[in-house]
Amino acid sequence: MHLQALDVGIILGYFVLVVGIGLWVSRRGRGTKDLDGYFLGGKTLPWYLLGVSDASGMFDISGTMWLVYVLFLYGLKSIWLPWLWPTFNQIFLMMFMSAWLRRSNVLTGAEWIQTRFGRGRGATLAHLSVVAFALINVIGLLAYAFKGIGKFAAGMLPWHFTDATTGIFTNDNIYALILMGLTSLYTIKGGMLSIVVTEVLQFTILTVTALIIGVIALVKVSPAMIATNIPAGWMNPFFGWKLDLNWEGILNTANTALHADGNDWFTIIFGMMFFKGVLASLAGPAPTYDMQRILATRNPREASLMSGWVTTVLMFPRYMMIAGITVLALAFCLPELRQMPKPDFEKVLPLVLSDKLIPSGVLGFLLAGLAAAFMSNFAATINSAPAYLVNDIYKRFINPDASASKLVGLSRLTSVAFLVIGIVFGVLSNSINDAMMWLVGSLYGGFVVANLLKWYWWRFNGYGYFWGMVAGIGGAMVVPKLMELVWGSGINSLYTFPFIFLVSLVGSFAGTLLAPPEDEGVLKKFYKTVNPWGCWGPIRERVIAEDPTFLPNRDMLHDLTNVAVGIMWQLCLVTLPIYTVLQQWPVVGGILVLLAVTSIYMKFQWYDRLEK
């Protein structure tokens, strides 16, 4: 791709500005003086800034390239595929889960384990298991980010470092190394405060970028141009037992890509996505940057508001960009895709931007915005790793009296180590889709059972948590390989979830029932502080007996009803920009009506009822 001098100047100016601001912020304030400041910004940041920061971290380049890929191939049926993560976990967080988590007032998810299981041997084993999961997850996310930014940059930026197409030193990998290194300069030095400040700037750039791409698509592409280049059923978000999309005669290689994804039986895939997604959402956030932002809020009310704000500010601009790129690809890039014997549909996004569809100057700004998408996600991920190793292992078990400056310094060294490990796994990954599907289809499946039971069942203990996590993580490592041996390669990772879930369930119940309950004092303190609903009958009775003024949480039905309405609200925010770019105005009108109705409902049933 040939960039004009103006575009190159904008891109380089962006990198200088962001890195400079990040380093400047890291030299001021208390953001790097202790672990609370380094990882959580001292719990002083406003919820709306944390929400924008969280949204910016989720607006990642790898995920955006994947979402363009699925919208291009699957059409409107692709709106369900992000439930793999699941995206609607943000609704569970805003309705009740963020408030529960924030009441614990801890630094990390592993430290939270002490509030639930105490400090016995079972609790220590549980603590170590969640640290192991968090660190494996961070490595997976770094590999996922590495793969995405490498593919994007090599397809977009004009410099070629090597002609090699195989091996380690490909253009993809070299670009990924450079961009990860630039982001690490301020991320590792400045911690949470540097990340939040730079992410607010980056999200502003991303939002403007997204709107520009959407407007360009609206101006350049008519509904008639789209209609001639899509298969029957592409515009329909609903489905039967099978996917029933046939690209024959339009783009034959698209059928091969669809089959390779393993989503032919779409109703079964949808059912497993929804079932896994609900369980994962009820289990609370995984120990990543999302949990870190919740714990960094000032109080439970602001934690709930922050999670709601993430969905509000993220969905429309992100899907405006995704829809704009997809529509431009359908209108102008099919001839180029047809000429490729085996097209890589994950590169649809850079293909569109390299096809001279965007004017000079605007293109430089768009590339800077997409670089911001990578930097935001990467910075948030790398900052979450050392919290678990330094706070939860070194400080607790090795050197409890370590000085604050020593702990911060060790955190920086740990970040560098995980950066190197993540790069190694990124080099070994085959594609964005492979990395993502293992994370959300297999590894998160091993997380669900133990973390679900810890909130809702009083009898669940530290040993149950430990064996549930060990069985789940072990299952995520082994089950996909066993299924490949039985059914062959190319099987959708989501099909592994029921087996991993069952293995983890057996481990959780065996560990729980073969060991005594946790100390009653720990359970009563946890229940009274967090006040969850669920199977807490014996503990609830003892707490009320000791404190008749205590009001137990009986809002399960109300919270879950709010979740159902909230998911419809979130789907409106996803589909509104897509149908806008497709210029389907009657559908846009219907979505706006439903969005207004669900927003009014949530104002009275959620916002007005938040704890003061």
C-alpha cells in the first residue's frame, strides 16, 4: 500500500502524541507510588473515564477485524456470534454483578478469593488456581492481539522489512513487535493512570474514525449495489436449524470459509453460545482488564454505572466502523477477492483501506484510529498481568513486607516477561480466529463452573473451587486435542464446552463434598458485605439472627428481568448502526422505537434503583 506523505505524518504524529502523553502522565501524581495506584489508579478515577477506558480496551483491532470478517460472511446473522465472549456479560455487570464485585474492595480477582473462602489451605489452593487462570488468559490475549495487529499493519503500512512469507521474521511479526514495543513504553512505566488518560484520547480518535468510515460507506454505496453482491438470507438476522447461506456464483471461496468455521448447524451453535454465555456472565468477569476497571471505581454505584456506560459508548461507533468496512468490501473488493485462490477474510479490513476508497489525509487519520484500537486493548491487557503475580504470589507468600517502590518495580519487570511470552505464543498462533476461539470456546469454559458456584452456593468451598478450576483448565488444554483425534481437525471449539463444563462440574462437587464447609465467620462476613442472592439460606438465617436490621437481597427475579431487557437494549445498539449503513430505513425506525422503550424501562427499573 502506498501512503501519501500527509498520511504518514498523521500516523507518526499520533504515535509521538500518545506515547508522549503516557510518559508525561506516568511522571506525575501518585499513579505509580504503590500497587493500588499502579493497578487501580488509587480508586480515585471517575466512573465515566473508567468506562471510556474499558470501552477503548474492548475496541481492539483483532476483534474488529474478526467482526468485519463475520459480518461480511454471515451477514446479519453475525450479530449473534459475539455472544461467544459473551458481549452481553456487560449487561449482567451493569445490573448487579459489578456492584457485588466492588463491595469486596480488593485489588485483584485472586485477592477476592480470601473474602469468600478465608485463608485456609483450600482457600490458598483456590487463590493459586485463579492466579494460574489469569496468567494463562493474559498470555492468550496477548497472542490474540499480536496476531491481529501484525496482520493489520503488514497489510496497511508501506514499509517492508523482509520478503519472507514463512518463519518467524515475517512482516506481520515485525510490525507487531514494533507496535507492542511502542505501547509498552508508557504502559509498563505509568500503570493504570497512564493507560486511562491515553485510552480516553484513543477512544475519541476511534469514535471519529468509525463515524467517518460509516459516512463514506453511506455516500459511496447504494442499497442496490449491496443487494447484487450478497447471497439470499444475508440481510436476515434470524435463522433455521442450519445457516443456509450460499455464496455460490458470488464468491465461491466464501462457502469454504463458512464450512471451515464449523457453524453450519447454527441453531445448535446459538444454543451453546447462549447457554455458555449466561453461565459465564453469572460467574462474573474473568480476571482481565474489565475486572480491573470495576475494582478501580470509587464505590458499587459507580461500578454499575461504569459497566452500563461501556455498552452505551462502545456499541454504536464500533459497529458503525464494522458495517462501513463490510459494505465497502461488498461493493468494491469482490473482484480482488475472487482472484485470490484462498482469500484470508480476516484481512478484509486492511484490504478495504488499501483499495484507494479513502482519500489521503482521512486515510492517515483512520489508520491512526485503528492503531489506537490495538494500543488500547494491549495496554489494558499487559497492565493486568503483574497484579496477579506480584500482589497475589510475591507479596502474599514470598515478601509480605516488601516496600511499595520494590513492588511497583517488580510489576514492571513482570510486565516485560509476559510481553515476551505473549509474543512467542503469538508467533505460534495460526490466525486471529484460532486464538480467539480457544480463549472463548475452551479456556473460558473451564472458568465457568467454579466461578458460578462461588457466588450462589454457600456450601461451595476453597477445595471445590481449586479442583473445579484445575479440571476446567486441564480440560481446556486436553479436550480440544482429543476431539480433533476423534472427529478430525477444523471442529468448532465451542463444541468442546459441554465436555469441559462436565469435567469442571465433577471436580467442583467432588472437591466441595469431600471437604468441610468454610468457616462460618468468613461466610457470614462475605454474605453481609456482598449480599448476593442465591442458595445462602443457612448463612442468611444466622446473619439476620445476629443483626435483625440486615436486609437480604431478594432481587433475583428483578435483576434477571432487567438483564433480559438489557440484552434487547444492547442488541438495538449493535443493529442500529449496521442497518443505518445498509440504509434499511424502515428497520432503523423500528430499532429506534425498541431502543427508546428499553431505555425508559431501564431508567426506572435499574438507574433509579441503584444504591446511593
